[in-house]
Amino acid sequence: MKITVIGCGYLGATHAASMAELGHEVLGVEVDPTKLASLQAGTTPFYEPGLDELLGKHVTAGGLRFTDSIEEAGAFADLHFVCVGTPQLGSSLGADTSYVETAVRSLAPHLTRPAYVVGKSTVPVGTAARMAGLLSELSPVGGDAELVWNPEFLREGFAVKDTLEPDRIVLGVASERAEQALREFYAPMASAGTPFVVTDYATAELVKVSANAFLATKISFINAVGEVCDAAGADVVALADAIGHDARIGRRFLNAGIGFGGGCLPKDIRAFVHRAGELGVEDAMSFLRQVDDINQRQRQRVTAIVKAMVGGSVAGVRVGVWGAAFKPDSDDVRDSPALDIAGRLHLRGAHVSVYDPKAALTAAARFPTLVYTDSAVDAARGADVLLHLTEWPEFRTVSPDEVGSVMAHRRLLDGRNLLDLPSWRAAGFEARGLGRA
Ligand code: UDX
């Protein structure tokens, strides 16, 4: 089928390349000239494992093209995916849906044949119904330009796999005709056994924010328990293993540490609380404020622990930091707890050297006054304390002795609870995790 993908950031570029991989003819629409030039040259303007190869392959083969013309998009296909961002508003905790609205408003007048516009962006409940109204009002074919809401659950670092092998497909539809069209489009997933949940717009929108809110709650729950473990001399990792054996709880997303960040979880839970307030049910969602508070507190906790480890003040102290991205296998530093902690220590007078295998450039653009090094060992050189903040696999292969030999003092704080603390202690380190006895 011929499709367009409007907005080619993390979500859109991945969707465009993955749908080309499934054999569809894809036209991506991107208005940022720098991103557009990169995509047209067959390279992704960000780091996502496997995506560059996939995108390059299909741009070269001709099955995937990019443009900045929405008019061209309207003429090209009858199935249009909207993948633009919905960042937090500057004026409130709500989500900014203006990019979604702009996409629909600019595309609609060019829909001169019956078409489906499929929203994939994460939006406050009620947005899809509003967009459906706009679409039929502004399109020359009226109600024959139909809206579908199809939230996306991909994780950065696994974006291609999550798009090609989703664990469910959710369709919010207003007609059987729309359901059939999307089922046909996603037929390869149906043949692979992917479950489909077909529902109304509001439920589809809420599925996405509820999933992210649940994941955020799970992480903050274990981090809150981790604080109690610290106070009581218990070990949160053993505790998570033990409760995770209960199939009703599950071990995934119970990794205690410096907390969650990125372009989704933090802003999605805030937008959820905000929208609940607009709907008059803020109390129902107020616990998410605590989930957010617990998450933010982990960052203060690390600063406080570092202070205590170095004897009271971080002013003039040299701190080595491993990791700047909000998670491994990504160069995304949006709301990254790692970069936030590095920045906080720097603002309190510490000399901070950061190493991240992929995120040095994005981190430097956001926080240019930190020192960025080219290796894990270089970040630790001369340091009074070393912080492990993003769990890139390479950090687990570095020899504690080698790192210790370049540091001024052998002190380690594992903010992700993934390093083998006994072997660091055996190398003479004062080594601690978060919530670990
Ligand atoms: C998330 C959702 O998982 C995905 O379904 C949705 O489409 C977009 O938002 P993503 O932001 O890529 O995906 O990252 P995710 O893997 O969910 O991790 C989010 C944050 O939580 C990261 O900062 C990660 O380090 C942290 N995390 C995750 C923990 O602190 N502990 C855990 O146990 C798991």
C-alpha cells in the first residue's frame, strides 16, 4: 500500500522505515530542514540501533522518500500516519497538541479522495474526537476523510523490533470500514499472531497514557521501597527478584535506581493528571503526582549520597559520570536523570567529566559546561567519586582495577544497581548502590 508518515522524529522515522520494510511504499513528511536533509540522504538524525541501516536500505531502493510538502503527501496516498510530537506545554503540565492539530489542518484540504488519517502520537483523551471533527470539516470529501487512533508503544533502543513485532495493535475507530482498512494494512502482524484491540477513540487514547502511567508507577514503587531498604539495611535488588517471581507482579520494570526519564514517561504522567483535572476527576489521578515526586527525589538522593561520600560538600570535588542518555542504546537526553544529576553536581561546584558512548553531542548541546570525554576510563581520571548513571553494557566490562588506578579516590555509586559491587570492593572501592545494604 502507499502511505505517508507525517512527522519523522523517533516515532515517525521508525514507522516509515519499518513500513517500507514490510513492502509498503512510504512518503515521509518532515518540516525541519536539517532533519529532512539527513532523512533524504538515507541517515537518521538520531541514534537508534538498526534504524540507520533500514532507512538507508529503503531510501536507496526507492520505497521510502521524504518531503516537506503536505500537498504532495495528500496526493501520494490514502492512508496517512500522524507521528508528530506532543511535548509538555510551557504554561502547564498538559501536553501540547498543536503539532497534531497543525498536521490535520494542513493535510485535510489536500484529501480529495476518501482517505484515512491515523494518529499515532500520544495525546490527551478527547483529542482524537476533536481531530475527527476538524478532518471532516476541512477536507473536500467531508466524512470520507476518516480518523483512526492507533497508539504506538515502541521503546527507544528497541524501536525497530517493537514496530515490526508489536505485542498488541490498538485501533480506536468510528466505523467498521476504518477497522477493516487498518486490519488489511496490518495483515502481516495479524498473521504473526499479534493481538488486536479494536475500540473507540477515547479508550485507544487512554490505553497509551495508562500503559505509560503504569510503567512509571512500577518504577517509582520500587524506588520508594529502595529508600526504605536504605534506611532499614535491606537490599532492593534481592527484594525485586523475590516479588518479581510472583507472576501477578513480574520482575520487569522493577529495577531500582535513579529513576525514569526520556521524552515519554515524565511528560505523559503529567499530561494525564492535567487532563484528568480538566475532566473533573483530578483526585483519581493525583497519585501520579507522587509517582513524579518519587522519581524526582531519586535525583536529589544521589546528590545527597555523593555529598556524604566525599565528606559534606561537592564544591571543588572531581566527579566522573558514566552515562548521559536517559537509557542505554539511545542518544536521547530529554529529561535524562543521568544528565540532570551531572548538571546538579556541576552547579554545586563539582568538576564533572561525563562519558556516554552515543549521547555526548546531544548532552553537550543541552549542557555545554560539563566536560565530555572519549572513554569510560577518561571520565574517571582524577575523580574523587565515580557515578554509574546510564547502564550501557560496556560499563559492566571495565576493570575496577584499571578505573581505580586513574582515580584520586576509589569511590563508586552505582545509580543503576547493575555493577558487581563485591568485585569493585575487592579492588579497594567504597562502592554502593541505591537501596542496597
Ligand atoms: C516508554 C514506554 O516503555 C514505551 O512503551 C512508550 O511507547 C514510550 O515510553 P521509552 O521512553 O523508550 O519507552 O523507555 P523505557 O524503556 O520505558 O524506559 C523509561 C525510563 O525508565 C528510562 O529512563 C529507564 O532507565 C527507566 N527505567 C526502566 C527504570 O528506571 N527502571 C526500570 O526497571 C525500567
